[in-house]
Amino acid sequence: MGKFCANCGGRLIKKAVTLDQHWGEQIVVFEDVPAKVCKDCQAIWRSCEVLESMDRILTQNVKPEKKLAVPVWSLTNRLKNAA
């Protein structure tokens, strides 16, 4: 991983970020993820080591530090009802 963003050429800054992603039917959240973030376009870049660690956590069913409740709305249904 270099010093510049592959998307826009902006400078990358090391940060700990929070990431959410779909895992099957679930949304999972990773906190304190070491990454490089583009100062210009905000693209997030993670190393192979970090990605492998995240994958290992999910595939080995490691117990999470905490759980969150996530509300879900269907915008399609709301738009139909508004028409």
C-alpha cells in the first residue's frame, strides 16, 4: 500500500476506522480497524493482513466484544405509501 490513493491520487493518512459489512444475512461491524484513508475522496484502504484477520474472525465465529441493535426501514415501501 503506497502513500497515494489509487482512486484519485490523494494522500493517504493512517487511521483506525469503523467498518460495517454484510456477512450472509447479517451486518457486522469492526471497530479500530487499522487502515489508510484518502484525504481527498475518503476511500479506505486495508492491508491484506487486516483483511485476513477480519475474515478469520468471521469464519471462526469469534465472540464479538459487544452487539448492536440496527433499525431497518424499507424506502421502497415508504415511497409506495407516499404516492
